[in-house]
Amino acid sequence: MFNFLKNLFKARDKPQAPQDAVSTAPRFFMGQSVAGKVVNERSSMQTTAVFACVRIIAETVASLPLHTYRYLGDGKEKMVDHPLYRLLHDEPNEEMTSFTLRETIMTHLLLWGNAYLQIIRNGRGDVLALYPLLPDKMTVDRDSKGKLYYSYNKEGQTHYLRSDDILHIPGLGFDGVMGYSPIALAKNAIGLSLAAEEYGGKFFANNARPSGILSTAGTIKDPSKVRDAWQAAYGGSGNSNKVAVLEEGLQYQPISMPNSDAQFLETRKFQIEEICRIFQVPPHMVADLSKSSFSNIENQSISFVVHTVRPWLVRIEQAMNRKLFKAEEKGQCFVSFNASALMRGDYKSRMDGYAIGIQNGFFSVNDVRRMENLDPIPAEEGGDLYLTNGNMLPLKMAGAYAKKALQESGVEGD
């Protein structure tokens, strides 16, 4: 997939010694959690809750329309003829769609805390393509003049790129340059989830049921043979309900703690909530409906858009506006996601809202039809008219209107 780097990377001399190395600033590292499990970006995805949270956010952001606009007086218009429009809306490079690129960007942000894209430009400065780069192979430093530069390690070879060649989207961080990995920050919570899942798997795969100590008053010549025979007969989940037969004076003493006493299921359930808290995803979106109902799921979904998705959208939009437009286009052109579809309620609520908009003059019939993906009504038939109720007047005109009405009816007013 990354063969393009061989030809498209611009080879540069190594910058001078860093004056203020960003990559050597205090960092949160991956590694072994207190639960004894190694947690990194890839192992964490083996936890179903992490996978579900990353997937729901990444797919939501990737599915939203992304358009290029220019300011037009008090409004805006789409710039379908701008080179960036096709790249961001349809095909950012020869190998992937816009959906795939944005899904990759969000996955990198959610797991590593940073997303990097190489910007390929022509001689005029127009953006020709955008390629994602793996965050774990990227290093960010400052040169002796204080300018950022990027080092990308590919197959043992280091490539140096200027800041202008990289679209860097940082997540939450402390220095405004680098984002911090949510997985590294929350490795103990994720490690506990991995440990609980491993314990459950081993419990059903290996533990003998019933489990405990086999004892006898006499001497057993070959205890390993007796243990192996017991394990073969009663070990594993497939043998959990078999009746144990004891002979030669053997006695069984159970010593293991039942899962209910160890609150095994409660622990696994709580870890789902913990991981949802890390990514700020409502639990019902990862199939945990224990605290959801038909009356609050819609509000939780809207809260997900406002408090979880929207900040990511703004972060991506502002990074793209800063790096992808030429100097003369900045302040005049911009990219923006259309998240209005995510904010729509049920059908009846939408229709009631549209009716209020049409009756008060801030929606036309065609405005509503476009939002519902319906064909517009021809302008000559009134589809673009903005209407309002005629029974409302400014208060200062109420007396004059009443006097005029009386005069027209032949009755003199005071």
C-alpha cells in the first residue's frame, strides 16, 4: 500500500540538531498494565468495547459529506470546480476513497492520538493527493531554527519532510503540537478488560469442574497419573456437568471461588462502561442497553453527535483549512462536514420542525425537499418562495390597522 513513498517522498538532508525536540517531551508510553497485560494500539483492538468505540466514531465521521466552500457575501457556495473538492469528497489518491481515508484518519487519532497525511503538490502549489502515514513510524522534532520537521521511518530508512509536506492532525495534548494516545493514557483500564476476558476464556477451556483438591488417607503411587485422569474426565467446559466418581478412598474438596462470588460478570460489564467513558461513546452504541430505554436513546444519540463527533469534525476541518489551501485562498475558502443528517430526529419531529420553518419564512419548500433528498419543485410553481403567516403585525401598527379596517367598513374610529 505504501509503495508510493519510494517515489513520492522528497529526500532531504537531515536537519540540524533539534533545539526543542517535541518527541523527547514527557510522554505516556504503552506497555504492561497493572493487570499484567501488555496494552498497545493493536492489542487494545482485541477488546470488543475498544473495537466497537473506534469503529462507531470512525465510521460516523467517514460517512459525513465533506465539501469545499467559498464565502459569498453573507452566505457560502460549494466549490465543485476546486481541486480539493474531488480529493476530499471522492478520491484523495489512486488507492482509496474519501470514506477510507477519513476512517483511517479517525482510527489513527483514536488509537495513537495523532494522524499524519503526506501532501503531494504540483509546482503551482495545488494539492494532487493525500496519503495516510502510520503514526508509530513518525517522529516530530524542531530544528535549530525552531521549525517543525517530520521523520518517517520506512523499512529502516528515515525520510525527512518539512512541515508543509505533512497534514498533521493532533488529538488532545499538552503542548499544542502532539496529541496523546487515549490507549496509553487508559492502558490500566483496557488491561483489566483484557485480563478479565483472558480469565474467562481460560476458565472454560482449562479448569476442571468441579475443581479443588483430591485427597486420601493412604499413599498414591502416581499422583500425576490420577490428576491427568481427573482432568481428562472432568476438565473443560464440555465436561462441566459430569458426575465425578471417586474410588480407593479419594475425597474431593472444592477450593475455587465461583464466578458470581468473584463478581466476574460485573467486572466485565463495568470495563465496558470504562472504555465507553474513554472514547465518550454512549454504552447503547456498543450494544450495552442496561441503562438505556426508548425514551432516552434518541437524546443520547444527539449528545453523541454534539459532544463526541462534533469536536473531532472541527479538529479535522481546521487542520485541513490551515494546510491545504494556498495563502491567497485562506479566509476565502474552507472545508466543512455536513452533520445535519445526524441531528435529525424521528419522522414526525422532522415534519413538525419543517412546518415551523416554512410557516415562519426561514425555510422554503425546496429547502425542506433538499434536506429530505427529494427533487425540488420548479421555481415557477412556488418551490423557492419564502412564506410567513400574515396575521402577525408589529405592535405599533396594530391600532392603525384596526382604524383603517373600520374606515373601510364605513364605521368611524376614535
